[in-house]
Amino acid sequence: MTNNDIFKKLRVALMLRDDQIVEILELVDFRMSKGEIGNFFRNEDHPKYVACGDQVLRNFLNGLVIYLRGTKENPQDPMTVIAQNKATAAAPRPKTDTKAQAKTPQAKGSKPNKNKKPGMGEVMGKVQFKNGKNKKS
């Protein structure tokens, strides 16, 4: 079992997102970006796959202890932290309706442009494609 496998299994078991993993690593003063972390979770045959080193996994585990248990001065119950992670993972994300934002409302009584084909830009709506066929038959 590789370090990447261990890292993946911990991420799934604790329901951690990439931004939470960045926070955990920052608790032990180890800085990594989300993109670098995402490369650890790729398939081994992917071109951007990176093998997780011992130092990264060690720092993640040390940060995870602080993240779940807290410090000596400010102890926490690990089960409450895990329950909070489950609640945030199960919460529905707000949906952004890109299709509704892309449509512009037409004024009342106005007609759509006949030269424009739906779904095409203004320039492309005026072009007729013949595909090299003559209709003189």
C-alpha cells in the first residue's frame, strides 16, 4: 500500500475536501496548494499523477491529530469535529443556474431576429451551410 492509497483512504473516511486538507497542513506550517494535493489523488497512469512522499503524509498525519484533538491548551472532542465534517459534506451545495443567467429577457411585443438561428451567435446565424451540395435537381 502506497502513501497515496493511505492519503486517499483517510480523505474518504473523514470526508475531507481539498481546502480542509490545506488547512490541516497549515496547522503544522506545511504549505501546499489545492492543485498539488489533487495530484496525489489521481490514477497512477494519469500524466499529472504525483507520488505522495513520506514528508507530506507525515505532516498531514501530525496536522490531522491537531485538527481532530486540538492542542493541550484547547482540547476538542474528535467525534464532534467528524460530525461537523459529515454535516458540511451532506449539506446541499447552492446551484447556480448558468442557463437562466445566459438568457436575456425580451421586451414584450418584440419578435426574435429571423436571421438568427437559435443557439448560434449573431454572425453564425446569418451563414448558410451548403456542404458542397447543389440543389439544382
